[in-house]
Amino acid sequence: MGEHNRLAEGLRAYRLIAGMWIRSAMTYRVSFVVTVFGNLLVTGLDFVTILLMFSQVDSLGGWTLPEVAFLYGLSATAFGIADLVFGSMDVLGTRMRDGSFDTLLVRPVPVLAQVGADHFALRRLGRISQGALVLGWALVSVDVVWTPVKVLLVPAMVVSGAVIFCAVFVAGAAFQFLAQDAAEVQNAFTYGGTTLLQYPPSVFGKDLVRGVTFVLPLAFVNWVPGTYVLGRPYPLGLPQWVAFAPPLVAVACCVLAGMVWRAGLRSYRSTGS
């Protein structure tokens, strides 16, 4: 019951803090709309790069443009949701260095909720919108015999993928308790991870695919379930039932990220300022 109350308290605090930042952003509506639209265009440059590749070739690692767009849309949408929810956590190191993190510790609110909602940026909806547009086009263009199971697997991938990326954001932030200048290391696994997943696994070496599958399981965002939907063999020859594991992987990632976060928080020593 105590853990449940703690979770409810954290969600309430997150909602209130994020709401404050949203109201602040809505003060200048024209600027907000322009920023969201600009964010959509900038993030769309990643897919423009893929389009340029396919203007020169018919396939990429044996995958067609709609199939690559399917992977891209899943990765970009899932990551966009996680970036909206926890994208501000990379500033944790800066807060610890300037001493402002100490003020969060004395408030009667879960620290994770405060850090996650800090500088909540609604402009990141542009990334989600851009990813969803590419995913929508891929779903109607890809050559797939849709079954009820495959249809249900698509939203499950988006939700599970977003949770997995959220867990990576939290674990990366916890690493900053040990190395306060580690924001770029965190970004390598978050922003770098979503860029990696936008391309088919067949273009990467098997050692990298193994690492992204069994060590840092980002492959469960789209690669593993995506190959099942598209009828493609996974490079590692995993059994077919693994395609339905993303929700379980997401839960496991959350548990591990929570443990790492609590351990990091316990190890924190104030700057004294």
C-alpha cells in the first residue's frame, strides 16, 4: 500500500509540475506553434536521409522503403513519447554541479517525478507527430497480410517501446550520480539508440545485434516484433514467440531502472552549496 501511495503521489506531482510548464509555454501560443512545427521539420530530416538513400538503391539490407519506414515510425514514435515524458533528465548532472539538486531532496515529493517533469517541453510533440506520420504511411504501404494479432502488436510495440526508452532515460540519469558529466553518455544510448533502430538489423554486424537484444534490449522496441509483423527472419534466429515479449521486457527494464535510480540516489553526496 505504501508503494502504491508513493506511485500515486509521484504521478500527481509530475502532472502538477508538467502542467506548470505547459501553461508557461501556452502563454505565447504563436511561438509554441512555430516551435512545434520547427521541431517536426528538424526531426523529419532523419527520414529525409533514408529517402535519399532509397533514391539510389531499391533496398537497404534487403528491406524495402515501406519496411524501413515501418521500423523508423515505430522507433521515432516510441522514442518521442519517452522524450516528452523524461527527456529533461539529462540535465541532472548540471543540477548536481550547481547545487540546485539539493533543493529537490528536501521537498516532500518523489525526486524522480521532479526531475522528469522539470522543464517539461510540449514542443516535443513535433517528434511524436513526425514519427506517427511516417508510421501511418508505412502501415498502408507495406506488403503485409494483416491478422488481428499483427494489428494489435503495432500499438503494443509503440507503448512498450516508449516504456523501454523511459527506463533507459532513468537509468542513464542514475549513472550521472557517479559521473556528473555523463549527459552525452546517456544521450548515446537514448538518441543514439533510436537512430540505430531506424535501420534494419540486417545492415549491422551480429555482435551489435546481440548487444542490442540481450544486453541493452532496445531491439524489443521494433526489431524483434517488427520482423514478425513483416515476415522477416531475425538475424539471431530467435523463436517466434519472442516477438510478443516487448511488454515483459518493458516491465523488466522499469524494475531494473528503478533499482539503479534508487541506488544512485542513495549514493549521492551533496555539493554543500
